[in-house]
Amino acid sequence: MKKFRFIVAHPESRIRNKWERIINQHEGFEVAATASDLMCTYTEVEHRTPHAVLIADALTHKPEFEVMRALFSALDVRWLIIGAKQGRRLTQLPAKADLFSLPEDADNTAMLEQIESLVKNTFVASIPRPKHNAYVRHARNIDPSQNPERHKSIRHSQGPMSQAENLILIGASTGGVEALISVLSHFDETCPPTLVVQHTGSGFGRSLVDLLDRQTRPQIRLADGPFSLRPGVVVLGAGNRRHLVMADCKNLICDLGDDQPVSGHVPSADVLFRSAVPMARQVTAALLTGMGRDGAEGLLTLRRSGATTVAQDQASSVVYGMPRAAAEIGAAEHILPLNKIGPALLAQACAPAPKGKEFSR
């Protein structure tokens, strides 16, 4: 009989062991792995692709959980919170949230019944797991030695960019992982070179690169030193303690800068945007959902220097902080819903000079 696979993620071994015992009591369930932190959870989910993850409430409040949640969505993995207070009934959170809460200290039999109920309502054992996007499956298993010409066309269709080509810059924070997936889903293997700053927890940069690389067609590269920009490559500044900057605008080279917080963040969207001012007329920049003001002043500097600038609108933002700040100070030439931003950035960045094409809302 096909079993439903779970991963249990909790910082306390006592709780992990308890839930593992509860789940394994059911002949139709099995615990594929346990994990004590988000990094281990991410690795186990990628490797084992469970049907559901039982995760401690404390872990869901960490900034890195946004990357974790995006992975759940990409792999069609359900997730359930462990940590509701004793006596609280099992409740599904608001519509469209793939989330349930489970008391961690309830009676074992009652808890098993609740998990059974959730599984019965969520999964149908006779139906195979949904197939993921064909590109996703290919990207996870790509082997250049098996088809070197195809791999070359996917990852190296263009050489280093010329001075006349344009650049896309993106800054994002809270809610930004799924927003980036939405925006970059419109990009292909020949998209303009793109630099992204995404606020996330320390050490999660590589996981975010892997996630975006799985979900989108451009090559996603973690910023780790000097790099000559070229079409089809997105360079991501996330999870490290140095700023992503345009180090040489004339020769189109990005690099890592210093480690001093700016606008409260390292890396900072403000730092990235300001570093591209010498080539502003070749830049199209966007500020996506996020808390605080990082990126707003840098976006204004870019706009005043000739760049085309975009901010996400309030309705489609998870947190309307950074884009609101940009709108309030006049930094955003265009304010667009999330689903319009990807096509708009490409239309503008791929347009011949002089710039000035209007974005349609």
C-alpha cells in the first residue's frame, strides 16, 4: 500500500520523536525524515519530496521560512504547524492558505485522528502525485554530459553583454520570494542581465538560488564575487553579509561590496540601485513587496538619473512598505500589479534607446 510521507521539523528532539511515533503508528503513514532547523528541513524536502511537513510554529516565524514556503508550493507539499495551545480545536487558516495548526501536547490518539482527517481531506491515495512543470523536472536533473548542445543552448546562449545592452535591477523583501518567481517566470534564456537583492536569512542564499533556478528558465547565480554580466543570467544577492553592487558599469561587472548595513539591510536594494547610477539610462529597476524603506531612495536616484523605475502596487503586495515608500517620494515612474511587472521590465529593457515606452496597467 502506498504510504503518505511526512517530514517532522521541530527544534526539540522530544517533540520530533513524539510526532514520529504518532505518525508511524498508522499503517498508511510514514515519517521520511526529521529535522531540527529550516536548513535541514529544506534539504530533506528537496531530497525526499514528502506529501506533508509538520513544522514547529517557531520555525515559521523566521525570515528564511519564506524560501521554505515557496519550495512547498513548487513541489506541491502540504505544511502543517505544530504548536497550537492545548485545547484549541484544529483549524484551517484563511482561504487559500495551505496550512493547519496542530496542538503539540494533545492526546496521541486524538492527534492521529486529526492527522487522518487532514490527510483524507487533502490527499486521495489512488491518485498519483501531481506532475510538476516539465522544465522543473528537467532543471533538477540536468546533466550537460548527456546532451551538451541542449545544455549549452539553455545556459550559455549568449556571451558577455556589450556596453549598449540594458540591465534589469530588482529589490524585494517580505513576500519577495513568490513575487520573484512570478516576475522571473516571464524571463527566458535570453533575458537581459538581471541583478536581484532579496532580504532573507543568513545562509539561505544558495537554497533560494536552487529554488528560483528550478522554477524559472534563466540561469540563477548566487553573487559570490566579480562576474561579467551576460544575457540569460540572473545574479542574486541574498543570504550573505556583503552588498551586491555594479562594480564596473563600463565593462558590466558586478561584485560584492562592503558589509555595513544600509537602510537596515545587508545586502541592500538601495546600495544596488545607487551603484548602477553611472549607467542609469540603460537600467530598468523594480521594487517589489517588502517591509521598511530599503530601495526607495536608491530607486529615486536612479529615476532622476534617467532609469525607468517600477514599484509593485498595494493590492498585489504581501507587505506594502518598500513600494509604498518609493511611490510616496516619487521614485516609481510606474506602479504596477505583480502580474504585469515581469512583462513590463522585459518590454522596457529590450526596447531600443531612447527609452520612454509607456507601461500599460
